[in-house]
Amino acid sequence: MAEPLTAKRLAASPTVKLARMSSLTGILFAGLFVVALVLVHTTPTLSASDADITAFYNSSSTALVTVGIYLIPLAGIAFLWHAHTTRLLIKSRTPSPSAIPDGLQLVSGILFVVLLFAGTASAGSVALLKDLTTAPLPSPDFARGMLAVGYGMVFIYALRGAGMYALTTTSLLREAGIMPKWLALVSYLVAAFLLLSTLMHPAAMLLFPTWVVVAGLVVFIRAGRVTEPPVSERQSA
């Protein structure tokens, strides 16, 4: 009789509920983000010729980019939801987390979303112009310039925000006692790659949602095995 009661208590604990929500929103973010980024990346590369750029924007392929542009905000909202539930999960275990990683985690998560929005909007702006208006298309040089701004924001700046988020979240989850050592080691390596990578390719950015899903699932599984902190300990902080 004691075992079912214990299982019910664990299932209803704040830590498990928040871990479940963090994991589910992380999966939602990853799915939307991967589809959106792949669609937006169908734009011409920065090294494409003027003829290739003109041909692309005169074709129906721009519709894929436009769909991706509409999906990116949904992915960003899902990430903010995920990030907030993760912060609540951490604070359910450590009411007073370390101030520096806690603050940096919040700021880096917001910066990632802001830069992602701005970068993909820039990269997809010409496709959006073509699909939603009858205005004449800009020159290939202008289109290439907008793509360059978008690539820079996403693959240089937003990628660093993602790396800092992974780094600080790992530190906070380890402090909370709900991330195993092996996953923390892998997470620090992922964070280092995101912070130092010079790749201008979706493969570099897609490592981040992969980490979000894996870390979320492992933390959810582990959350049911850790002991809830004493109520007095949670209230005293």
C-alpha cells in the first residue's frame, strides 16, 4: 500500500510537474524550430550568383520561406514557455539559486529569441515582400545584403545566446541536483561548441534544440527519483 501512495506523491510533486512541463514545451519548441529553420534556410546562400538569387525570388519556392517566417514566432513563444518552466523547476529545488548564472540564464534566453526573430525576419524579408505584395523585387545585391544580416544575427549572435543559455541552465540544474554528471559534461561541451562555432549552417543551430529535448527528457526522468526539499527549507528562502 505504501508503494502506490509514494508513486502518487511523486507524480503530484511540484518538481515532477514542472519537469514534465519543461520537457513537453522543450519538445514543442524543438519541433517548431527545426521545421521553421529548415524552411527559412531554403533561401539562396550568400555565395549564390545574381542569376540564382533572381531565379529563386521569381519562383514559387519563396512560399516555403514565408511559411518558415510564420512558424518562427511560435517556436520563440514555445521556447520562452520552456525557459520559464525550467526556471520554476530550478527554484522548486533551490529557492535561492546562484545569482550570476540565474541572471545570465534569463538574459541569454531572451536575447536568443529576440535575435532569432530579427535574424529570420531579415533573411526572409524579400521572400515575404514577393509573396504578400505586388511591389517590384529589389536588386540581387540588396537581397544578398538582407540575407547576410539575417545569417549574422542567427548564426553568430543568436547562437551565442543559445550557448550561454545551455551553459547557465546546466550549472543551475546541477546545483538543483536534477541533472546527472554525464549529461552536465555533455551539456558543457554543447555550450562550448555553440559559443565558439563559426559554422554558418543550420546544423550548428540545430544542435541547440537537440540538447533542449535530450536534457528535458533526462531531467524529467530524474526528477521523479530525487527527494523533494523540506517544506521548511523551501519557505525559509
